[in-house]
Amino acid sequence: MKVLVPVKRVVDYNVKVRVKTDGTGVDIANVKMSMNPFDEIAVEEAMRLKEAGKVTEVIAISCGVTQCQETLRTAMAIGADRGILVEADVDLQPLAVAKLLKAIADKEQPQLIILGKQAIDDDCNQTGQMLAALLGWPQATFASKVVLEDGKVSVTREVDGGLETIALTLPAIITTDLRLNEPRYVTLPNIMKAKKKTLDVFKPADLGVDVTPRLKTLKVVEPAKRSAGIKVPDVATLVAKLRNEAKVI
């Protein structure tokens, strides 16, 4: 069984994001970049399925600038067998990424696609669902447990009311939640081995996909700074302020 794992290059989660002075976007100059944490969980889950003998090949794929090769090398250091980069200089929006992934899926014919439920930069939470619609495959989002057995996959997912378990027939798409697993530490020997693994590079035109942005960002601003709190002498004063000033009661 072949598994496709899309991974995205994002600003590292430990970095404080800065908005450009002209408000056109986020400043990523000289900023540490890393693999999207949810996608790292997806790679780890694919590797666990392979180690359990359920999967034969894990392919990591990334869409974006040339530097995304570093993200793919990280995925291959975790254990992915090979990588595919769809190189594009334009800002790739979720629908464009979904179309690129569909083109790769048509080419590679995987039985399972596992990806993070969202990226921590734009928080769109759209790519997995759009890809499922384009491929016509069943999907399970926000997965916290995955069991692959007899050509079917059972997924426990997190919903507002608790947990829900659903069964999907393959091929299928799964998006991962934080509690699915804890990604392994990447060792130096595996990093060195990853440098020798195959990494294929395509352009969107090679796949016949138009990635022209359909949405326009008008302005990016930082959230308003939180004002300082105050102390009140008694409950009556607190209630009065909540009613008259905050107007929440």
C-alpha cells in the first residue's frame, strides 16, 4: 500500500510572527522555518503504519518555493521513502494546493493520503476537504486514532460532543489532530540518509494545474494589544462594571 503525506513549510511555531510595515503580509525574512506541526504528526502516523506492516511506501509531497526541499528532507529523515516537490513562486492558496495534490495522486495512485488538519500560518483547514471533493474519496477529519485493517481504515475523530469513530473504504483521506501521536525525534544518521533519498521536482504546468490566486489579501494587521486589568473592591462593583462598562450581563 502506498501512502501520500503532504507537508507544508511554515514559520516555526516558536517564532513570534511579525507583520510587514506595509501591511501586505507576514515578514519571513531571516525567520526560522520548519514543517507544519500537524503535517509532522501525519508523517509520524504514516511511518507507524509502515512499521506495523500495513504500508509499503510513504511519499512526502510539498508545494511551494525551492526551500520546501528542506521540509521534504525532514520528512524523509523521519522515514518517508521519497519526496516530491511542486515548485511554485506564487502564493499557493488551499484550492490550488488541493488541485496539485490531486494531480500527484492521479499520477502515484496512493491508497491513503494523510495530512495535517490545518497549517499554523493561515489556519484555513480546507486543503484536506477540498482534495477529498476533487478526488471523490471518503474523508475523516480531526483524527485522534487510525486503525488500518483488511482494506478499510477505522478513524476515531474529535467532534464537539466527544469522540466519533467512522469506517472508510480505501482509497481515503485522513486529516490529523494533535492527539493522534507524538512525532519521533529526528536523529543525525537519519538526516544523513535522507540526503540520498529521491526527490522529484515538478512545476504546476507539468501537472496541468492553474495556481493563479483567486483570493486577494487586502491588509494584514496585528491583533489589538490587550489592555491592563483592574482590581475591584467587592462583588457589587464587579457586577456594575460588567453590566455598565463591559455590557456582558
